[in-house]
Amino acid sequence: MRVIFMGTPEFSVPALRAIAARHEVVAVYSQPPRAAGRGQKPRPSAVHAAAEELGIEVRTPLRLRDPADQAEFAALGADVAVVVAYGLILPQPVLDAPQLGCLNIHASLLPRWRGAAPIHRAVMAGDAETGVAIMQMEAGLDTGPVLAEARTAIGAEETTADLHDRLSLMGADLIVDVLARLPLAAVPQAEQGVTYAAKIDKAEARVDWTRPAVEVDRLVRGLSPFPGAWCEIAGERVKLLRSRVVAGQGRPGQVLSGFTVACGNGSAVEVLEAQRSGKKPMAAGELLRGWSLPAQLD
């Protein structure tokens, strides 16, 4: 098949590689290079870099509202477009251009967690299960009918990073299967159970030790590694990257032992991995060598 691939972050790269191994990817669309690093030099996206490695033409329009850009897209004569975390809204002329339309790999079991941050929100909400869905795109936000889905349990100590990597590979496998079986009947999404995965606001990231341990734990794991849940320890902002709920009780914020901290409702969280300002992430045991926590955290 002639495929247009549209994606930007690392999450999208396994799908690009899997499709390129089996089909003709006539072009890759990705977000323009962004300034990064100490020198603030433009750096291509993960998908852009992978496409160049594969010898595929890359296009990086700022948006796709210009009729000239839309005409160039249509002129590729694609059978289908595959969209994975691209980052731009596709106008109707783009959605209509490929013969079989545009398919989106979405990292949730639709209609739960439509929107920008489905993996974070699933972990933060304490969902027992999530997955990936292949959706026929339409004008609404993740409202299109679903062609296929794959499910996976969310482990008790899994972080967003852990789940991100697994769902990325699951999405790559699933889209290859779907492309091999097109055209497929698509099933409309249920009207019940719709939730929206709002973009993560950094204001959400500060840990409130008065909350129950289960909520603190979900926040830590759900925001790991980015933007990272954090607390202040002796005036220093420390990111908390892995945790688990453990037995223990005390005043909220009281350090019970090691890096185990009392939370609200007579519960406690053990921090398993953290990152001090300007340093690399470390296991809690390593972090506490030569660094003592105060008796009470804010």
C-alpha cells in the first residue's frame, strides 16, 4: 500500500518502522524541528530522524490549513494515512484525501481517555486496564469509529514511561495487522463512558501529603518521567519517579523510615526512585547515602 505517515515523538517511531518494512511510505509528516539543548539548535523530532534514516521524504508544515499544503498532500496519491501523536489538527480535505482515509493509533480504549494525555490519565486515575485503538479519523476529537483494539493490564507499580513503551509497540503491531486486512468495518464508539485526557498542567505535579497514599502513588507514577511529581525537601525541589503504597501511618508528610512518607487517612507511600535538582534519577537507597531527609516533608 501507499502510506502517508504522520507522527512526531518517540512513541510513534515503532509504528513507522513496522509500516515501512511492509509498505511504501510515500512521505512522512512531522512537527518542525524545535530548539533544544544548551545551544538551542533546531533538533528534528524522533519521527523525523527515523524517517531520514529510512530514506523517506519528510515534510514539516507548521499547519495544514493552506490549500497548497493540502494539494501537495492529496497529490501523493496515498491509499491511507496513519497518524500517531502528530500534534496538528487535520482539516477535512486532508482527512478525505487518501482513498481509505486517515487512521489514528490512540493510546487508550476509546471512548475512555480521548485527548492529549491518555497514558498519564489512565495511571493517575488508577485504571486497571488500558490499551491501543485504531480509529478511523473524523473531524471530532478522537470521536471516530474503531477498527481494532488491543488491551493490556496496568501493573501496580507501573509508571507512565513503562506503559508508554509497551503501548507504543502494541500500536505498531496492531496497525500492521489492520493495514493487512483493509478495508475493515469500523464500530462506532459507545456513547457511555466518554472521558477526556486533558493535557497535563504542571500545577498538578506538586505532591500533597494530606491526600490518601493511593492517590499520591498514582500521581507519582502517572507523572513519571515528565513533568514529574515533586515535593520540597529542605528547600530543594525533588522529583519523585517511582513509588508504591505500603503500610504505615503518621502525620501527613512525616518521614517514617528511609523514603517512606505518611499520607492522609492513615496511609503511607514508599518512594522507590527520585531525582534531586541537577542530578540524575536514582534509586531511593542510593539517593539517601550521605543525604538525610528531615523528619517532616512539606
